Amino acid sequence: MISNRILISFIVLAFLCSGFYVNGQAERNDYLDSIRAQLQVHWPKNRTIKLVFHGHSVPAGYFKSGNVKSLDSYPYLSLKKLNEIYPYAVISPMVTAIGGEQSEQGAERFQRDVLKMHPDVIFIDYSLNDRSIGLESAEKSWKFMIESALANDIKVILLTPTPDLREDISDPETPLAKHARQVRNLAEQYQIGIVDSYAIFQQLSEKENLSNYMSQNNHLNGLGHDLVANNIIKYFLEE
């Protein structure tokens, strides 16, 4: 069983962050019910829960000037937080992200690098780099990955883009804002999970300078990654 002290601390965290969520998809606390149940099974009846993080340089752990800090990136920060919530669970984070990649390239290797891992949950984060291929091509690639995962009964959680300081995050017509809306629409269309990173940082920008959360213009620092991980963890909290 989860200790009451640990569970309460994460419930408080979820309450404090709840204002960052929009549109309802991200508040679907039942989406990972079956995964949460598995995470609470003790040895010898438990099994390894596999989480795949698919995308570009941010989930790959790139910080400044090509410096990779995997343990400070949101996939591994999510693992650390999950270990605290579910101390008897065996959780394997698999990072299939590649720096510089966009979703067309990610879709091309989706079967080989992602589905063959037999994951329980797939997180997809490509919008920062999808500006180079445009909305139409990105939508086609995201749909291919989503539909491929759902056809294999795999849960999918989409991530809207984290910031690029060279774009005005308050402007609804920037390329990143448009890609964020497209990702939200995909989550709603397929009734899957979403971590709306763009909305999180958009609201944060009204109170703080976003450079405090960035290691360079388009890469998060440890604080930024921790913020994303905290919102991923909401899917694993019981009501």
C-alpha cells in the first residue's frame, strides 16, 4: 500500500498545480486506472511497468550546448517521483527521444523503436521541432503514432511544447501556439491523455520570467523539467 504521508504530499502537489490545466483532457484522473492498479501490486505478483518517452531533445535530456543530463530530465524525474509514490513497483523508463528529430522521423521508427518495447504508456513530445515540417505533416505523423499505439492497447499521453524564448508565449498566433492547439485537438479527438506544457508555462510567464526555467532558448533546465514531471505524475495519483 502507498503510505499516507507520501500520498498526501502528492495530493497537495496536485492541488497546487491544478490551475495549470486546461480543456479537461489533462484532468481525466481515470485514464491510467489500470496502470495505477498494476503499480500497487507487490512481489511476486507484480510486473515491470514500461513507460516510453518518445520525442526530441527535451525528453532526451539535452540542456545547454549539447550537454545531456538524463537524470535531471522529466522522464527520469517522473521515475523518481513514481518510486516515492509506489515503493513496491518496478518501473522502467525508456527514452527513445532523439535530439533534432521531428515527428515524421519519429513516426518512421515508431514500430521498431517504440512498439517493440511493449510499453504500457507512451509519452509523445515533438512540437518544438515540428515547426520545421508544418502543422499538416505533423498532424499526419502524430495521428499515425497515436493510432498505432491504440491499436496495440497502449495508453498514450501527448505533450504540448515547452517554451522557446525566441517566441512570445503570450501570442496565440506563434508557430508553437498553433502546434499546441493541434496537440490539444488530437488529445480530445482520440480521448487520450495530455500534459499541456505550453499552457503551464504560459500561465507561469504571467508571474515569472521563463528564463528561470530554461537552460537555453529552447531547452528546459532542471526546474523546467521538474515542472513537467510534476504534471505527468498527476496521471498516476489516485483521486
